[in-house]
Amino acid sequence: MDPLADLSAEFTAAENALHGEDNSVAKQPKDEPTIQADTQEADVPELEEGEISAIKDLYASQKSTCKCCRDWVDEKPFREDEEHERAKKKAETKRATFALNRRREPHGTAGSWKTHSIKIYSARLRDVLDKVFKDYPMSYYEGYDVVLEPPYAPFHHQWQKLLDAEQDERDPTTKSHITLLREALEEDIGDKLTMVSMVRKTLSAQFSDLFYLYRPGETLIKKNANGVIQAGLLSSVKLIQLETTSYYDLEVETVLWNGTMFGVEKTTWTVYSFSGTKEIVSLDVAPLSLHPKGQDIEKTLIARGSKYESLTRQLFKWYNGPVSLPSFWSSSTTADKRVRRPTSSRGLH
């Protein structure tokens, strides 16, 4: 330390004390701001708890170490997940500018990808598909958005209508969107479309082919235990796969008479798995349109239904006069005593 500096400081302190100056607190350097009371807080009147009619949002600090010991702060801290969500929305907005999004996922060997789903953003294309599937009894897409998922069974059933819509379209932009969808679907189901075409020519199919042949809204036929052909309208198809076997559950609608009125009854017809190839006519349940004698069977069914309808009425027999009733119908012990009953007797048959 410098002895001269120390001596000068002691002399200055003594002189200040002689003149009554309090030097107990060191003076602040001129280049450093002095600490002052918050004048703004001094101007704010004191409020009681809960007096302000508003909601104050507080945020958990990033420094909080656990759920039970949180530090609450006034300013919203930066969150990486919020930044990720903003980036995600930005990406989705950009994706939505394309007519279609094809979502791919890893499949098989390294570098191999398969289609997970196709999302349609094009309003033009959606309008076209609404017309293609106008009379189709089921939705052709999944969920709230227009998302197509393999195996695209509805497009198998309405494929020709999609091709016709593409050919007949006059608007260049709309036509290009239909072409994009067709090419995307052909990449995934081109071989299945060829298979269905061959089945319709040969009238023979494998068990796995039936999923694409059973079209909702189509008439199916089957023989009951007595060999009588029954007909039903197909509502839905479900493939059930178990460890030991597989089968199709076909929900069909049949027309029945309950004694009072005609009505539709929903029932399930089952087609069990088989090996190799079978002719359509030998299937437990076959599409009427693919049966070689489909037109003759349809005429037979219509004639039988008309006869059935003519007999499904409430008919009564009417008779006036005396009747002979068994003994247990009368209080008399005589077995065949002729008793007088009301002059009219009716029986439902």
C-alpha cells in the first residue's frame, strides 16, 4: 500500500469530522448512478388482496425442478415446444398449397418406403370425387379430412367412374389433379386392379381377391341349408384374421314379413378362407352380377318375391251357422255335442 495515500486519507477524514460532515457512507462515483427509491411504486395506492377485477396470468419458470415446487413468473418464458409447434404449423400451411400430400413410411429393406395415406387438399378434386362416389353407400375417405388409406377398396369399386371423370373433364387444372390422384393410386394398387379385371373375365378368384369383389350396395346371393337361393343387399365387408383361419363377415340387408308389414332385417353372411382358386358360382356368397346365370336368377327371385308378397296378407275365413266343438270347449261332458256359438266364426290363417 502507498503510505502517502493512507496519510492523506486520514487527514481528509479528520478535517471532515472537524466540520461536522458525516462520511460514514462512501460517496458514489460520479459515473455510477445512485440507488433511488421507486417513485412509481410510491405513487401507486396500496390495494387489498383481490381488489383488481382482472385475471393475472403467471407462468411456471423454466427453473422449476418438479411439479410440486414451481417458481411462478410474470413474463412467459421461452419454450422449445412452442417454437416446434410454430414450425409445424408453418410446414403444414406450406404443404396445404399442394393438391395432394402423399405420406410415406419405411417399409421392408433399408431405403424402401410405402404409402401410409394420401391427403387431398384440392377442392376441385374433392368435388369430382363427390360425383364419382355419389351413389356409393360408404365414405371413400377416413376421418374429418379427406384422407385416403390403403387398400383403397372404394376406388377399386368405382375405378371406371374415376377414369370416365378424368376423360370427360374440360378444366385443365381439375383434370391435372385427377391425373395426379390416379397415378398415385396406380402406384399402390395397379396390380390389384389388373387382378380384379382378370377375375371378372375368368369368373374365378382366390380368397384374398374377394375383398375387392364384394361391393357395398350390390346384390349378393347364397344358398340356405335347403338349397334355396337367398338374396341380400351388401352393406359392409369386414375381413377377420385369426391365428388359425380367416373369413369375411358380410353385413347384408334382407326383406322379411313379420305378419303385419314388410321390413329390412340386417344379418351377417360369412365366407370362410379357402386355398387356391374357386369359381364364383361355387362361393358360399357370390355377387349376383358375376354369376354366369345372374339374369335368370334375378328373374326367378323377382317372381318368387311377387308370389311371397301376394300371400303375406291377413286373410280370414268367415262362417255363419252352428259349429261342433270338442268337449273341452263346452261345459257339457258330451264329447261331440253340437253347441250353438255366435253366428259368425272367423279364423286367421
